[in-house]
Amino acid sequence: MIGERGLARYRTIIPRWREFVDACTRPLPVTIRVNTLRASPRDVRDRLTRKGFSLIPIAWSEDLFRVETPRVSKTIEHWLGMFYIQEAVQTLPVRVLSPQPGETILDMAAAPGGKCTHIASCMRNRGALIANEPVGKRQPSLMANINRLGVLNTTVTSYRGESFPMHARFDRVLLDAPCSAEGTLRKESTLRDGATRSAIARLSRLQQRLILRAYDLLKPGGTLVYSTCTFAPEENEGTVSHLLSKRDALLDQITLPFPAERGIIAWNDEEYAPEVARCARIYPHQIDSGGGFIARLRKPAR
């Protein structure tokens, strides 16, 4: 059951609460993202179907499939890097970032590599992608996925995100921030009671430092996508509002290919910048996946 001690504090901001609770207690569907550096969606669908797997297309993305048959990770197609097993909601930040071939892009917290390899596929291995991961024990999985998926345009670094060197500037930066991860509760049942207030407060302070450095690393006219997999406004709208109060950032309206909720402009006794209503909140009952938050910001061109 969903714990009343933690997640119930979101009753007033999560629509259709009972549907949310029911979705959170159902098993998380297995979804795969086709790696277009290795294969086409049709190739992967045909190969796996011939092996007896049941694939259901996800209507809003041609490279995503829901897999009804278990053990898809044991296939040669997975080993060859033709697809990456990834929650549908976790593909959205890269979709919003909209990477282009030939650009210079930073993934500020890249492990285990799902979003980093997705960026590289959008770039078609052209341009320069920096995959930064400060946590040493997470770097092997990042390197393994980069190699397995045939990513060739990526350099792995290990700086603390908040002190990433200012020697370069980037066309786009993805900050999929370390967070309390409440949106992953369908696969991590321990999170059904919600995160502790102390953890949320600690992480929000880190996120504020990270988002300032991420924004400062942009070229004029560059794009920053900030995302989390948590419900906590302190880590979401609060962090974006902090950036807006410290920098001249422009916040874009997020439009997703399915109904999602807007960012909230007040929480408890805290009022956020009104522009944060342009952000997007995604809940498990809306797309039968995990939960998340996305903001897209731009540095003014000079």
C-alpha cells in the first residue's frame, strides 16, 4: 500500500488520487527503447517477434515498445545493443532536450547511461557529447552501456557536477538530477512511504548548486533540461524557481504528446516563480510508467 506518512502529502496536487495509488501498486511494465545507432524499430520488432516476444508499440514514440513477454534482457539483440530497457517516462527528458547532430552537449549526471545513449542516438554519433558521472561505482555501468550501444561521440568525465569546469560551453545540457526518486516507487517498494523530509531538504540544496552550474555552462541561446524522478515540489519547482531568482534564464512551456500536469506555483507556505507552471509533471497513472518532472530553460542569446 501507499504510505500515508509520506506520499499522502501530495494528495492536493496529484489529480485522480485513487488512480494514482492503484497505478503505484501495480507492477511496472517492461519497455524498451530501440537504439537507432544499431537498428530500426521495425528490425527490432521483427526480430523479437520471431523469437516469441509480444511487443506493443507506445503510441507517442515510434522507438518505444512495451514487452509483454519476460526475459527480453537475455536476448542477443539486447547484448548487441539494439535496444535499451528503460521506463517510458525516462525517455521524455531527452525528447524535450531535442539533441541535434553536430552539437556540443553535456549530460551532467549520466550513469547508468540510458539518457546519455539516447542523446547520442539523436545526434547520430555526430558532434561531441560529454557524459559526466561523479560517482565512481556508477561509472562501469555507464561505460558498459556506451560500448554496448555503439556510442562513438562521447567522452566520459567524473567531475562533481556543481564544480564542472567552466572551460567549455555547451549547446545543450541535460541535468537529470540526483533526487529522492519517489517516482520510481513501482520498482522500489521501499519508496511507497515517500522520502524523508531531511533527504528532500538535503537533495534540494544539492540540486540548486547543480542547476546554477548547468545553466552557467550553456552557450548564449543554449538549452538546459532539468529533470527528476520525484514528486517533491522542493526538488522540482523549488529548484527551478531558485535558478530563475539567480540568473536571467527563460523558461519554456513544456508540451508532451500526452496529457500531463503543469508545474505548481505554491506548496505549503512557499511560493514559486509563476513561470514554473510551464514545467511538466508526469504521474504513473497517466502513462502507465513511473513519475517525473521536466523543465526546459534557455539562456538568452546575446
